[in-house]
Amino acid sequence: LRGPVHLAVDLGASSGRVIAGASDGGQMRLAEVWRFENKPVRMQKDLLWNHLGLWQDISHGLRLAADQVGAGAGEVVSVGVDTWGVDFGFLDDKDQLISPVRCYRDPRNLGRMQDALQRVSREEIFAETGLQFMEINTLYQLLAAQQAGDVGYQNATSLLMMADLFHWMLSGERTIEASNASTSQLLSPVTGTWSTKLLEAFNFPAKWFPTPTQAGTPIGVVQSSVAAMTGLHDVPVIAPATHDTASAVLSVPAEGFAPARPDWCYISSGTWSLMGVELPSPKVTNLCAELNFTNEGGVHGSTRLLKNIGGLWIFQQIRAALQRRGSAPSWAEMVEAAEAAPAFSMLINPDDPSLLAPTDMIDEICSLAGRTGQKVPMDNGVLFRSALEGLALRYRLTLESLERLTESSINTIHIVGGGSLNALLCQMTADACNRTVVAGPVEATAIGNVAMQMIGSGRLHSIDEARQLIRNSFPTQTYTPGNSGVWDEPAARFAEL
Ligand code: LFR
């Protein structure tokens, strides 16, 4: 890479990466410098972040990047971290991290949402935050920590969301970036500040919640101890949209930014499928609450009105279950078998709560078949196909809701992220929804992270300009809907599940 290089640290559900990004001749170029495993640690009953191992890999990757960029014609000009939402860690008054740090699939979070609703009503929580109700939200995880009397909870002087925590390791600065803060279900989408009402009602210390920093803000420089280790002397740390989904949405190659009446929507497709629109302001309405959509914070004050859908998680976990049984098909083989299997043999709602963290996905799907009065899938192709069809059917329902919520008609669905490579799923989506699908870019989150750092350092001037650069740089694939009628009958059955 040549010229000014931005380093994006992207921590995903199975791997983390250090990626170098630069703009050269009107094109954004990316180079993956270091890829490492990101696997939660199971210890006794708990599911924890391996934050120390990750820090080791991140600093190693940064060292490699500094060396490689320095050896070429480039110069590292900033670094920023993104990861998934809702998880957090605690720091104490001696500037020490208080372990352990928990993962949102940690079993002790189950049931905490019900406890919270005993204290504050669903209506009130929604009115304050505009957020969808999910057991994994920071609010309920914090309640679990409070109830358990965690040492972290008792001794903390700061709470940082996970990307913020890695920013702290890099720079020594304690900040909370707004897009990820918005996933906590403690932030007002209208004012962008914390809900004092909820903090008080749940007895969460106000000092943990400083005013959130906007994506694109330089928050400090790589501190000297880290510079000595990585070679990144005096390099600014610039907060990207630290919520991976917010970064992914930034890289949707659409024309325009945050239209009030959107004619496109996105699916950020990976372990989760996040399907929604980008709006100029939140929609904290009864209909939104009823449909359980969420108003998360996007870049430059935009709102991501979206729904969490269980995503490729099911497909991934079917593969993990097969691996345990001694067979290990590749993704391509799984898609091929799905394509050859009969259509609509079993309908799977990807958001069935039993599929969130089952011990064995295949066993769970078989028992789900029983519970919903369907035939147990007899071969793997049917299993694979059902997992993909379930997503497409869920997208179809979600699209209807999005159009109702925004009072607009959506004609293009942008699929970004790893799932955009799954041609069968893209075509099923086009057919089930009867809309044009534009798939790509694949590296949506890393691209969005780099783009925001470019904006933050003044190399790009607007989201529009960033999207233009992205359109010029990364190919997309268009899928035209066909044979949509065959989806009507299964869609009706699906809605009844
Ligand atoms: C996607 C994601 C979703 C969030 C879920 C849990 O990686 O960030 O947006 O709801 O993970 O944090």
C-alpha cells in the first residue's frame, strides 16, 4: 500500500483481523496483515472474552503492519477498532482492567430481561431507548453482574464497551463511542446521551457513563509502551463506528445518505443478519415497538432502524455439529447440497429462541421439527437448505415491516458482509422478497472502519464521498428476482410458525 495507511482492527465472531487500508488513485485498497482466532473461553459455567489473547494478537498484527508499511511507500496515520455490540469490560481507579469479561452468549444472562421488566416496564424502557428487546443487551448483562455481586461491578470506575476497551489498551484513554453505546439499551436515540431515568431505576453508577464520542473522533495517540512494542510512534487512535454493524452499514454502496423515505435497505450478513434502513432520525413509535425493531446509532447522527435476525449462525452451527460427528463439508459443498435438495421441506425460523445457543444445532433442529409439527429433515442437504430458506423467508417478512415503518417502498436490497458471497442465499433473497439484490462488498465492516478513519483524519469529507470511493473500489453482484410466486405459500406457513 502507498500513501497514508489506516489500520482497522476488526474483531468478528470467529476471527479477528488487522487490516491496512489506503486510498490510491481514487480506489480504496485493503490488505489483510494478520488474522487470528477469536474464540470465547468456556470456563466452568461461564462464557468469557479471551481479551488478553486478543490484545496479544492485535499488538502483534500492528507490529507487522508498522514494519510492512514502513518498508513500502506508506506511512501509518491512524488505527481504530470495531467489534460486535453489547459486551463491555470494567476498569478500576488504578487504571486496571478488572477481569473476567463476559460474552453475550454467557448462560447467566438468560432470564435477566424478565428481572429487568419487573423493575421498569417494557413501554418505559422502549420510550427511553428505542431499542429492540434482546436478552443479550448490556442493560440485562449489567443487571446480571449487579445481582451476582461481581468484583468488576463493585470496584469499577469506568465501563467501556469492547472496542473502547481495546482503544484504552492502545491509547490509555477512556472513551465510549456512540454507535456501540447505542446497543446497550441505556442510551437515548433522540438526545444521544444516557438515560438518567434508567440509570437511576437500575442503580447503575452515573460515573460509568461519560458523554459518548462520535465516530470519526481522534481519541488519543498510541501510548509509548504500546509504541515501543508495535513501532506505531505517535500514531493517532481514531474511533471508527466501533459497532461492526454500523461500520458495515457505512460501506453499503448506495447513492445518498440517510434518506427520510429510503428506497433501499441493507442486510449486513454474517453470524447475524442485520436488516434495516438508514434514516435521518429515530422512529420511537408504537409500531416500532410492536414489530420489535431497533433504533441503533449510525454514523454522522443517522439512525440504523433494523432488526436482528439469527443469520448464518444456524448454518455455521450445523457444520460444527457435523464436524463433531466426524464429517466436515466445506461451505461450498454445503451450498451445493442445499441447491440440490427439495425446496421448503422444513421451515426454520432463525429467531426461534431455542437456536440461540444450543448444545448441538442438528439435534435442536430435529426437536424443533417435532415441536412445530414438521417432518424431521432426513438428509444434510435438506438441513442446509432449510437454514437458508428460513433466512430468506424472514427477510421477506422483515421487508414488509420496514416498508410499513418507513411508509416507503424499497426496491433494492444491499447485502454486505460474508453472506454476500453465498450466491444461493442472495438469489433466494431476491426471489422471496421479489426485489433486486445487490451483493457486496464482502469486507463491509473493515471498509467502513477504514472509511471512518479517513473521514476523521480529514482525507474524506462526507459519507457520500466515502460511499463513492467504496463504489469505485469494490465489485458488486446483482441478483434479479424470478419465480417469486413459489414463495407465497411457504411464506404464509412461515408466518404462522
Ligand atoms: C453483529 C452484532 C449485532 C449485534 C450482535 C451482538 O456482529 O454486532 O449488530 O446485535 O452482534 O452484539
